[in-house]
Amino acid sequence: MHVLPYLVAAYVFLTGCYGLAASRNLIHAVGCLAVCQCATYVLLLAVGYRDGATAPVFSDVKPGSRPVVDPVVQALTLTDIVVGATVTALLLALVLQIAKRHGTIDPDELRELRG
Amino acid sequence: MHHLIPLLAAVPLFGAALLVATGRRLSRAAAEITGFVFSGGTAALALVLLLNSAPPMTEWVGGWLPVDAESVGILVVGDGPALGMAALASLLTLAALAYSWRYFDQPPRERTGSFTALMLVFQGAMCGFAVAGDLFNAFVFFELMSVVAYALTGYRIDEAKAVQGALAFGVVNSLGAYAMLMGIALLYARTGELAMAKIGRGLDAAAGPGGPDALVLASFVLVLTGLLVKATAVPFHFWLPDAHAVAPTPVCMLLSGVMVELGSYGVWRVYGTVFAGPGGIPAADLTRALVTLGTLTAVTGAVMCWYQRHIKRLLACSTVAHTGLFLVGLGVLTPEGDDGVALYLLGHAGVKAALFACAGVLLDRFGSVDEHALHGRARRLRATGVMFAVGAAALAGLPPFGTALGKAVAEEAVGGPLTAVYVVVSAITGGAVLRVTARVFLGLGPRPQEAEYEISGSDEEPETSGRLRRIPDTMTTVPAVLLAASLAVGVVPGFGALVARSVNEAGSGGAHASVHWTGHGLLLDAASTVLAAALAGLAVTRPRRAAAPDRAAPLRRLQSGHVGDYVAWLLVGAAFLGALALPGVLGG
């Protein structure tokens, strides 16, 4: 069992979280959120990996003749990417609007909503 | 009948697509009527399915049935709680659409129907999440529901606060959702299944003699982090007051009335079907985790609620407090607790949505939702004032509202000192809303003095086009209907028993509990109502003593409006949740 991909996934996720928590720029923060999501891609693909297996495409391989990696996690990853694209696009649009209305994208200077 | 369940998500999504495609050519009235038709049709479908939900139904979407007990299809479940939540979400969406009939500005020509379309997507996503029977599908609808909610929160994109609140909401909720997906991936790695019930059986089969291991604990913490962010448990709750204070009022009705509660529902569903077996998380650990977090949430929410003067923010904080009570009730893992929470949730949805609707009337009339600035100015709005007072009393637990019945049942289930938490927390939140009623609608007490370091609600943009000449009938009818519905939950004979039976059939290990008014419960409800009235009276007559803002200043300073802080708190919360659930895994 390969532990490395799982460690990479955890590391990428925590790096993204650190970036979010310490961010001084909202565009950077949205990027960090995308980094967190990349950890889920790594984890999902690692879960489906098999030694010596090929891609789950049966155009030139007879089903059952050799092992293939798990296609379910690949479908999940694709769905996940679609979700991520939507979230990133919407959040960047909101950042754009924040820049217009507040004149800054530094979260330290956005202090209207507190208490 | 079970073939119709996926339509609960598909019909509103289709309606939204139709509106987006034809919105340019439709008049506003035509667009909104289309919205009513699709939303109402889904609500009717949910109710019909709900009436036929005994015994519980399941459906593999598109006929992808399991082969040799292994499946990759999408499973939807149609049991009482799932269809009940779908029906609640649909009916509240319908109410919010009716409320916003004359509420917003005439939208620009090319955007006709965009608000209605977003509301329909929101409805479809909530229904889809409620009936999801496999975890990945639940994640997708969870994220769809979140994304639409960010868009709706920031709907008035020209308002500085709205876009800021929407961004904090977006970042925190999406991060929670990704944590949930990590947990789902770990569960899939262990069991090779995505359907919740099958994951549960897979965990039991894979568990060694030592019980659950680190992977189960990690996946439990990650999945619950996502759900608790949505359910606004402390310390995952910071996004909620920011988002609710700035979202348009009809959206607040849905966010507070049902979306947040879907998080609690998700916790109940996921624990009950995935982690409740011998290979999952031991019951004692779940009880410790949920009761601790729930109590913290309830107390924090109540304190934050008491010290707010921005009325929508105050109502949002009261939602945090009530979610804490729901989590405590679910955490004790008894059939009575589940039944009580289900009834409490139904009653709360109607009351909270009605209170937000009344706050929307204030915003329209005066361009302000600030308790201090509005002191005595709303005397003429008698109907709204009466509804606000009734809502406040119902929030505190005035019998025979549904909130009171649910609270009484849950109080008996939790027992001991937790009963006191229920009484005090509901009294404080109800008292805060009663205080607002007394000051704003009756002009009682001295005019409060200005204090520093507060978020006031006085520079809010009105959401209506200028000032409406008179309050549209829909804006007063909708809260009245919602309050009546909340009352009906408590008084319609047999309704409580029906809810209890369907909840226990779907979960609670098959044990059945009976639900009815008891003398003990009525006494506790009366106690919290009286306490709420006393607190409100004290606050109005002695504003200095009862509402000195500096006493809760440390707690309020945590609510910093800074996205980075909220993310840091989310990580702290996940670690805390792990620590609370750890003993069972170590001792297993």
C-alpha cells in the first residue's frame, strides 16, 4: 500500500487551509480554496489506483483480461472538478464586486461585519 | 410511486432552466407565475409522496440496480424524514416566492426571472440533498445548495456588505464541503460503496475485533465537519450571522428556515445510516460530541442574539442558538429526542421565516432594521407588530405552538441539566425578539443610547423599489400563514404522533415513542415563556443593566468578519470534534 499519495493529499489540504487563514488578498484566498479542493482530487485518484492497471477504457482491451483502475473515483473527480469550477467562478465574481464596492481586496480591511 | 422521487430535484431544476432560457422574453408576472407553478408542483409532489411514505421507499435512479449486491448507481430514499424535509423546503420556497411577489425592484429587462430561477435551483438542491441516499450525491446537492445560497446572499451585488457576507459564506461552506468529500473518499476506500446504508454495512464487516480505527474516525470527523458547517455548530457558525444579515429577506427565510436545519438533518441521517453500527463511532462518543458542541452552540447563539441590535442579525443568531438545541436533542440518540427535534424543527421553520418576513416589512417601511434607530417608529404597523410578538413568544416556547410541543418532547428526552439549557436558551432568544417588539412596535422604555463597536442596521439599502405605497398583502399574509402553520404543528390532533412514527420508522433502531402534550412539558414551556417576557421587560425598563454590550464583548469580538479567522476556527472545530470522538476509538 502506498502511503505517499494520502500524505500528499493531507499536505495539500492543510497548505490550502493555511493559505486561506493567513491570506492578505481575496483572489489569493479563492486560489487557496481551489488548492484545498485539489487535495480531494489527489485523494480520490489515490483511492482508485491499482498497481499495473491501465485506464478503464475497453476499446482495445478485452474486459477482464487485465486490471484497470477504479473508474468510479474518476467519475467522482470529474464531477468534483465541475463543482470546483462553479464555486471558483462565483467566488471570483464576488471578489470583483468587493473590489468595486469596498475599493480593497485585503480581508484585513473589510471590517464592516463584526460583532 | 417511488419512481417519482428523483422528480423532486428535477422539476425545480427544469423550471429554472426554462426561466433562464426564456427569461428575456417573459414579463415579470409571467416569470413569477412560472416559478409558482414549478415550485408549487414540487411541493404538491413532495406532499403526495410523503403521504405514501410508509413503508419507506427507495429508488435507484435510471434503473442502475445493484448487481450481486454491488452498485454504482445513484440511490434516493423516500422515507418520512427525507420527504418531510423536501416538503418543508418546497413549501418554504413557495412562501418566499409569494413574499417576494412585489418585493424587489423591477429587475432589468435581461434579468427578468433570474431571482425566481435561483430560488428554484435552491429548492431543487435542498430537495435533492434531503432525499439523497448515497454520500456522493449528498455532497453534490450539498454543494449546489451552497453555491446557489452564495449567489442569492450576494444577489444585490451593488451592496458592499452583501458581497462581503456572501464571500465569507462561500469560502467557509465550500471548505466544509471539501472536508466532507475527503471523508467520503476515505469511506469509499474502506468499503467500495457510496450508498449510505451499504457503507454502514461495509464498515461493520471491515471492523476488526478492536472496533473502529483511525480511518473511520478521520472520515467521521471530516464528513461531520462539512455537515456541522452547514448546521452552524460553534465554532463553525461564524459565516451565518454575516450572511443572514446581508441576504435579501426572502432568502433569509429559506436560509434560516430550512437550509441550516438540513445540516442537522444530514448529521442525523449520516450518523444513523453510516456510523451507528459496531464498525462506526460508538454511541457514547457521538453523544459526547454532539451534546458538547450543541450546548456550546446554544449558549453562544443565545448570548450573541441578546446583544444584537441589527434585527436580521439578531434573528440569525437565534437560529444558531436553536440549531444547538437541535444538535443536543439528536445527540442523546433516543427516539423521543429525534421526534422532539423533528417537531421543533418544523415549528421553528415557520416561526423563524415569519419573523424574517416581518423584519422585511420594517426594512421596506423605514429602510432600517436597527432596533435603536427604529425605537417607537413602527407603532402604526399593528398587524406586523402583533405577528412579531406572537413569533417571539412562539420562539420562546409558548404552548400550543409546534415549537413548544417539540421543545417539550426534546426536553423530556434529554433530561437533567440539559433541560435547563433548553429552557434558558429558548427564553433568551424569545426574550430578545420580544424586546425588539416592545421597543420598535410599542416604543416602550427609554431610547437606548448609542454605543461604540456595534454593527447597526440603520444604513441598509431598502430592498423594494423606493418605498412601496402600501405594504403588499402578500407581505403580511405570508408571515400570518407561516405562524398559523407553526401553530398547526402543535395543535392538529395526531400530527405529532404521525411525525414521530415516520421519524422512528426511518431511524432510531425501530423503537417507537409516543408524542403528546404532558403537564411537565407544558410547565417548562410556560416557564420559558414567562422568563422570556421577564427578560424583555427588564431589558426595556433597565437598558443599562440588561444590555450592557461590553459584557459579551470578548465573545462578540470573535465574530470579526475576517474570512481567515473563520477558516482557522473551522480547523479548530474539526480538531475539537476529533478529540471529542477519540476515546471510543482508543478504548475500542
